[in-house]
Amino acid sequence: MVRATVTFISGGARSGKSAYAENLLVSQQGRLVYIASGVAFDAEMQRRIAKHRQDRKDAQWLTIEQPTNLHLALPQLQEGDLILWDCMTTWLANEMYEGIEDGNPCWRRSGCLAQKQQQLMNTLLEISEIAAQLVIVSNEVLDEWPHYEEETEVYRRAIGVQHQQLVQFSHNAIEMDHGLPIVWKGEAPI
């Protein structure tokens, strides 16, 4: 089985990651699938989600809202899909706080986060065996401060580990900076 071309795109807030990722796929022939991890918890997130939806409206994207348990999106995917997953860091935060309503979030349970990250990599491999293209978007966050509270440090470390795994898994790794793609692995698809 031929594995999809996988492109990992990271960058800071408002760096142009999502627009670049969308442009990679809309120029190709195939069904466009947008797997969204965002949850509109507050007004800012509501605005960001609305903007992303507005940006995609003309391209006829199938949107799958999957803030956690990415593997649950698998039955909705078809052979040859052009898939954009936006974004890994939002998914990670959602998974870290799974169980918080009971006072026992995942990030506090031994091995929980590592298990979720391993399941993620297994799911991405399955997606790459279905899709023609898979584009994964993530944020570059939390790499400048000298000290963080415990849960923020867990999140920061998890992002670092996940980014390294995603870059290794991907054919192309691109960092967006001020709207410009910086290619760290492979080549710029556009």
C-alpha cells in the first residue's frame, strides 16, 4: 500500500499555517477533508473557528469535528482523501484535560498522556494509508520562558516530543514565519 505524502506545518500564532496548509490541498484533485480539533470554549476561539470556516467555505471541505480521540474520524475517511488536521496542539490540550470534570485530568494520571500520544501516531499511520495527502498543523508555543508551572511544563514537553515524532513521520516539515514557509525537511510542496 502506498502511504500518503505527509506534511507537518508548525509556526507561531497567526503565522499563516492554516492558510498555507489549505492552499496545499485545494489545488489538487480529490475530496477535501478538514479534521478540526478546536472547541469554542470562549469568544476568541469562537472567532477563530468562524474565520477558519469562512476561509474554507468556497473549497467545499468536509469538516469533521474531532477535538479528542482522533481515531474516531477514521470511518469517515475515504481512499485518496486530501486531509488537513488542524491542529495538534489544540488536540493535545483537549486530551490532557480529559477527565478534569472528575478532578483527575489525563496529565495527572501516570502514563495517560504517553498512551494518547502513541494512539495518535498509530491513528496518523492509519490515516496515511487511506489518504493521498495528509497535512498536519501545529503551533510553536512555550519555548521561551525559563520556568513553567507543572501542568504547563507537562504540556510543553509533550508538544516537543510530539513535534519530533511528527517531523520524523512526515515527508515534509515546514515552519511558517510571518507568512513565509521555512522548509526544515523535504521540500516546499508549493
